[in-house]
Amino acid sequence: MKIEGKEFRTIWFDEENKVVKIIDQTKLPHQFVIKDLKTVKDAINAIKVMEVRGAPLIGGTAAYGMVLAILENNDLEFIKKSAEELIKSRPTAINLEWAVHRMNNKLSMINSNDLFSVALKEAKEICDEDVKFCENIGLNGLKLIEDIYIKKKDTVNILTHCNAGWLATINWGTATSPIYHAHKKGIPIHVWVDETRPRNQGANLTSYELNEEQIPNTIIADNTGGILMQRGEVDMCIVGTDRTLSNGDVCNKIGTYLKALAAYDNNVPFYVALPSSTIDWDTKNSKDIPIEERNSDELSYIEGIDNKNQIKKVLIYPNKSKAINLAFDVTPAKYVTSLITEKGICDASSEALKNLFNKN
């Protein structure tokens, strides 16, 4: 996708300098900074502090983190420890563990002299695969937007939550991919962008990337979606997911559950877009999903740009107040209209997912 008219991916490998390049998302939307990751610790830190975020991009970063570990030291014990540390860096997004296991499986029978070249090839394949998956998600989801446009014959208003855009993946995005495809096809689109406290990924990232693609959008406070649905100003909701269970339950950024409830109450279709790498086939109960609790400072402090064009952090809560910062919630499958995947669209149910992905 584009930034200032130039095509970018969110992550890539610099062959000449042997470093991984990322877009530092903690600086957006006020500064566009490309950062070098030189060590596996750099990759782990980038995931922890959310310089990279979004389940597919976290997976891609973890894959490249394994490449960096091999560059540092191709000793098998060091690589094993690095893999463990990468998996621990953030607990909720399943893509992280999936990518590390995939890298380990690929490397397990490889001669030490070939570890780097094989690892780099596999990391690139993981990222290329995600681009294709997200593109297909967009083509499948496009049909849903087209159906609404054919009936409405006017602008399709879509509400999304957090950032499930190309900045959360390698390219295209998940929830935004159908939007980008519809826009490219000439369908008039308007996106309601949830601010998404406390990290403001909607305001800082989703609106930013939609602006760069010249797609009309309006930032709203997280609690505004309900009244917009009551007024008939939302035609559909599309969100992403960090982990989807095989029964169709969806774990996504905190606040997703409340949007699904509002959509259900107002007969607004609620779609979840995801690549198959985000499906957790093993966890059977949503209560067993590890819900990340982040530092409460993310709630009590907020960053912005001052009149001198400097990024500043300010305290917005009383000094004596306590806060809890749960990063994700779970939306039960019964509130999900359909899942949009690279394989097609299906019901949020065990039977539908198994049939779509040929799981016995």
C-alpha cells in the first residue's frame, strides 16, 4: 500500500546490510520512521512496545527475528532460547507462536551452514503468503460490499475497530482489504474509524492509511458506534482478529465485543476478516485464551504533537487513580455474521471452519 504515493510493505529484509526494516508504528501518524532491527532482541522489543503490531505482522516479525538470531549466533541452543523469548513477547496473537513453530520446523533438519539462507527464505515466504492471503480476503469480502451497494445505490458506510489495516499485516490488511478492493473498483465507501483507546490504533493508524489511499473516513470515539447503528448510519462492521477459535469465537482488540453486541441489537452485519494463520485449532474454550494485560500507563498517559511539532506525553488521569489495561476481549461466535478468510466466507462455527479448511 502507499505512503505519500510510494509503495511500502510493513517489514522487509535489507540484503546488503543484513538488517530487518520496519515502519515504526509508535511514531505514526505524526512521523514516518523506518527503523532497523539488527538483533533478535530488537525484534522482541519491537513486538513488545508495539513498533510492530497486528497478528499477521507480529508473526512476520517473529519469523525475521529468527533470521536475526541465526545471524548473531547459529548455535542451536541460542536459536532455541531466542524462539522461546519471541513467543513470550506478546501472548494473545496466535500468529506469533505459529510463525516461530513454522520456522523451527523448517530449520530442525538443516545443516548449520545453511541455516541463514533457509531461514531467510522461509521468513520471506511467510510474509509473501500473508500478502496473498490478505489480498484474497479482500476479494472475498468485496462481494459483501458490492451486495450492499447494489441494494443501496449509495455510499456504503463501514465501521471498523482498532487497526486491521495493511499496517497490521504485511500488505492489504484484513478488515481493510475488502474496503481497498471496493475503493479500487469505484464503489463509494465511507469508513467510521473507532478511535480505539488506549493506544488509539484506529485514530493513529487506520485513519492515517485510509487518508493515504484517499478513502473518506471519520474518526469516532469508541462508544459512538452504537448510536450510529441506531440511526441507520452503519451498513456493516468489519473487524480483524488476533486469535479465532475453531468454534468461531473471536479474540480481538478490547471493545470489539461491545461493537458486536450493538451490531446484533441493530441488525447490522458484523464480519471478522482473518487469514488462516490466525485460527487456533487447539484451544477449545475462549476462557483459555491468554488475555494480555498491558501497562496501565497506556491509559493514564496520552501522546500527541504540540505547537512546536514535537511529540509529547501527558498525564490525563488523577495521580492517585488506579487503572487496568486489558488489551483484548472475546466475541462469541453467535454475534459474528460471517468469517472472511482467504479461502472464502463461512459461518462462525466449528463445522463451517472445518469444511472450509478441510479439517477432519
